[in-house]
Amino acid sequence: MFINYIRKTATFLKIRHFESLENVEPYFLILDIRDYHVAFHTPVDGALNIPYAYLHRNVSQIPKKNLIVIAPNKRTLKEGIYFLKKNGFSVIGYFCPKERSTLGKTVACV
């Protein structure tokens, strides 16, 4: 049930969906819920970085805009979207970089 809820309410976005992120700020906010050290090494211009572990205490810092969530893995993505929707935010999309599995194969975070 939880996984179906996430699949029905958010859209996976690839970088090619955007020509430029310069003029989209009034319409939505990019929320990066990766840890600070990960976001520092692979920054996203214009994104608000609040790691998932800090979302509960910093939810008041997130503007009430449509959100695109960047997460480090599937689990954090699903839990983050669930928490945000439960707190009245509208998540319109998400991005999750590819993960490495224990077998050495690269799997998409979808």
C-alpha cells in the first residue's frame, strides 16, 4: 500500500526534462534530502538541502511550494515523500541517483 501511494503521487524526473532551472523557482522548490556531505560533493544549484534525519525538526523552513525531492536511495525517498505529504506538501516529482547494489550492478532508484 505504501509503495503504491508513492508511485501514484510522484513523478520521476530526468535531467533532460529541464532545459534550464533558472526560471522555475516561482513554480516549485527542489528539496535535497541527502546528507550534507553527499550534497556538498554533488551539489544541485538552487536546491534547499535538509537531510532526511533533520526533516522533522526543520519542516517549518520548507516553503509551501510544489516540491521536487532529491534523495540518496529508494528507502529515504519513499519515507521522505510520505513525511512531506503527511505534512501538507505537494510533491510533484523526484530524482534519485543510481545506486550500487551488493552484486556490483548499477540499479536505478525508481
